Amino acid sequence: MNAGSTSRAILFDLDRTLVDLQSFTDYAAAWESVRALLGESSAVTVPETDWDRPTQACMSALVAVAGTSTWQEASDAIARHERAAIPESMAMPRLTEAMDLVKDWPVAVITLLPPDVAREVLAHHGVQIDVVVGRQPGSRPKPHGDGLILACEALSVDPASATMIGDATWDLAAAIDAGAGFIGVPFSAGAFPDGTRLAADLTEAVSQAMRG
């Protein structure tokens, strides 16, 4: 990546930003599988979110065991439930309009879903984005900024010239960690702390990011 690049890019979270998969995923059942596998996983400090408790428990467990031999098995156990929810998943409001706006821009998706599940979700909703960075061994997931940095490397842009758009505090934390800008599209009221740059919907967020 050319550190001096002035190119700009837009980075999207996926779940509840482009497509709502989370609301249809049985994370309670996934958490039971993860607990059976990991027992009491190591405590980890992560941002509070407006996710339900099973969802946060699953994602927090993956952060806690990142880099260990059990991570992949835990991820796969969760992914079975995520993949099963794809047929029921719903596009977020104004998704098609937002994708039309960014068609000539460097764009990537950075998600807590596995890359293969993420691509299946996007394909199901007719969204074509070439650079998809999901949860994977060797890269710390959000709320760390590793995925954003990998995406910017793939797009040949400086993270400082990129803007992340997401629905959750974990997206905000990842953007800060990577040195990127951030615009929140809240899924629920009070999802972000005061002072966070917000947009009413996905298309407004894209328009804001384009203006810088």
C-alpha cells in the first residue's frame, strides 16, 4: 500500500449494516455449542453493544480465544447457525441505492461473519463487493482494527483516507484502532455514545462518507 495515497475508500460492516442476518440467527443455540466446546472462556474486555446477550457472548468468545487451537472449531459451530439464517435475512433499508452510489469507489466489507458466509449473504441479496474480510485465523476480529487494515491494503488505500460505516460500537472501535473515519447507522436508539458521527440510513451514510 502506498502510505501517501490520497485515494478514498468506503468500508462497510455487513450484519445489520448492509443485511440483517443477526435477527434471524439462533445465536442462543450457537452459544450453547460454544460453551460446550470452550467451557468458561477467558474473560475479554470488549465494547458494550445493543446486540442481544447470546450474540455478544458468541462474538466475545471468538475474541477471547483468537489465536488458539480451538478458535476455528468455535467459529465453525457459530457459522452453522449463521449460514442457516441466510434465506430469512433481510436487506437493510436503501441498500440498492447505496450500492449504486459506491459503484465507482474503492469498497470493502469487514465483518465478524466468516468470509464464505459473508459472500453467501451478499450473493443472496445481489450485492457484488470484491474485497471481503471476515473472521479468520491469524487476524484479530473487530473490535480490533486488523480487518480494516487488511481491507485497505487490498484496496491500496491508506486507512486514514477510508471511512467505516457500521451499526455497532465494535465497528466504531475497529475504525478508531485502524485510524479510519467512522459513520454510524444505528440499528436501535442509543447504540452509540454521544458525539459519534451518525446517519439516518445507509444511503445518507454513504453520501456523508463521499463528502469527507
